[in-house]
Amino acid sequence: MDQHNFYIVMTVAAAVIVLSFIVQTAMFVFIYGAIKRLTGVAASVQAKAEPLIAKAGPVLDQVQGTIGTVKDSVERISAQAKDAFDKVTVETRAVAAAVSASSQEISRLAYHQAEQISQTLDHTNTTIQRQVNELDGLLVRTQDRFEDTTREVQLTVLQPMREVSAMLVGLRRILETLFGRHRKSIDQAYQDEELFI
């Protein structure tokens, strides 16, 4: 292979390598953007969950305030109505049952909201893990395609260039033989043949 062909082969190989690096860089930029979007989604879910948790605190405070108010009312009623003890006892039991039912309902609602937040976070975690696994699979497939492309370039570009180079060398030898300076005259060629016979 002469030096010109060697330079051509080296130039093609360098171009393939540079193209490979450019595609890999583009993939890494794409992956970085996808991870950044996933981080934004997680931050958005967290931002939505924090107000729900913050709302549950005032509700519990309000329940405690309501219980305190009811307790004060019950104490005032029992102090004022010692004469009608039976009536006050019945009313107090009714109020206490209502407060207890309300407290249980509020506790149940708070527990239900906490479970929903937990399920949302679990779902978000699962989604993020699945997307990271898909990105990993994408990277592996892309790397395999680059390797296949490199092998294909070697088979479809470099091998034919070697064959063309060999054909050109053979053609040059033929031309040198046919049109070379040291060509024998016809008489001398016949003499050589006669000596050989």
C-alpha cells in the first residue's frame, strides 16, 4: 500500500472516530437532560406533598382546640347544672361521643392522606427507577450499535480499499511490464525461447 492510500485510510478512520465521539457527546447531553427532568419531577412531587402535610398539622391543632373548647363547655355545664345531674350527664355523653367520632374521623382522614402521599412517593420512585433502567438499556443498545457500525465500516470501507490498492499495484506492474524501458526486442525474445527449448 503506498503512502497516499495509507493517508486516505487513516483520514477515513479518523473521521469515523470523530463522528463516534460527537454522537456519544450528544447522547450524554440527552441523558443529562433526562436526568434533570426526572429531578424536576421528583421536586414537583415533593412540593405537592409538603402542603398536604402542612395542612394536616392545622387540622390536628383545630381538633385539639375543639376538644379543649368542648371540655370547657362540659365543665361549665356541669358546674351550672348540679341540680340536673342526670340531664347534664346524658348531654355530656352525647357531646363526648360526637367529639370522639369527629376526632376519629379526622384521624382517619389524616391517616388516609398520609397513605396517599406514601403511595405517590412510592409510585414516583418506581417510575424514576424504571426510566433510569430504560436509559441504561438505551445506552447499552447505542454502544452496541456503535460497535456494529465500526465493524461494518471496517468490512465495507477498509477491506474494499485494500482490494482496490492491491488491484492498482497489480495494474502498475502490468503497465511496467508492457511499457517498461527494459523491454526485449522480438528477436531477442525468440532467441530466449529457442534457448529454453
